[in-house]
Amino acid sequence: MLGDLAARLRPGARVLDAGSGSGALSRHVKRMCPEADVTMAGLSPAMLDQARDVPATSVVADVQRLPFRNNSFDIVVSSWVLETVPEPRRAVSEYLRVLKQEGQVFATFCSRPDSLSGRFKTLPCAQSCGSASPGTS
Ligand SMILES: C[S@@+](CC[C@H](N)C(=O)[O-])C[C@H]1O[C@@H](n2cnc3c(N)ncnc32)[C@H](O)[C@@H]1O
């Protein structure tokens, strides 16, 4: 997944890290493309605080009700979040709502939420993340 994401990143690209936690994936994005314009959205202010080192905008927000305009991001990334929310379909629909027409969502999950089965193809982790998981380097 990271290779595909890197290929998509451009200076100035607006990237939303939905359910950013302590910013592991945003940190990766900024390493791959320092000029990307990253927004981290997460429920936990304490975890966002742990991401203070990431040069990005932080917003306390529920991924099921994102406080962003339609068509406002080039890329939405969301790692290990969909399986933790009560309404994953609603979260996916929010990801698509805030995404620009030509944008792309990159999402990972440990176990596919039942309500998404059939419409999401699951890749083995090695294929989706490569050898470096977002949390490890
Ligand atoms: C397993 S952690 C993954 C964090 C981060 N994406 C990463 O890759 O390290 C799941 C995160 O989802 C956040 N989360 C759970 N429900 C959420 C919601 N409804 N809206 C926003 N964030 C949520 C949690 O606060 C937690 O930070």
C-alpha cells in the first residue's frame, strides 16, 4: 500500500489521515512527501497530542461525521480504523464525500468489518503494507 500511496503523493496534495491516532501514518506521508498538506483527524485529543511532532493540521473529529467540505481532499488514508467504529459504512461514505472526484482512499484493516464484506477486497498484509508497516519505521 505504501508504494501506491507514495506514487500518488504530490507537493500540495491535500491528505486526510482519518483516525490518525498518534500520527504514525501521517509521519510516513510527510517523510515520503514533505510538501503534502496533511490533516490528521482523530477522536482522541491525547493521541493527537502525541502527534505534535508531525507538521500537519490536527482536528478532533469522528470519522463517521467528518467536519470537512465535500470534495476537499486528494487522498484519504485510514489505517486500522474501520474495524473499530460502530458504523464503518458511514465512515467509508464520509471518506468518499470529502474526497475529490479524482481522489483515492487508502485503507487498511486487521479484520474486514462484516458490513463491508463483498464490496472490499482484502489483501494479505505483506501485499498491502509491504515489509514496513506504517507503525514501524
Ligand atoms: C488501532 S488505532 C490506529 C491509529 C492510526 N491510524 C495508526 O495507523 O497508527 C485506531 C484509532 O482510531 C481512532 N478512532 C476510533 N474510532 C474513531 C472515530 N469514530 N473517529 C475517529 N477516530 C476514531 C482511535 O482513537 C485510534 O486512534
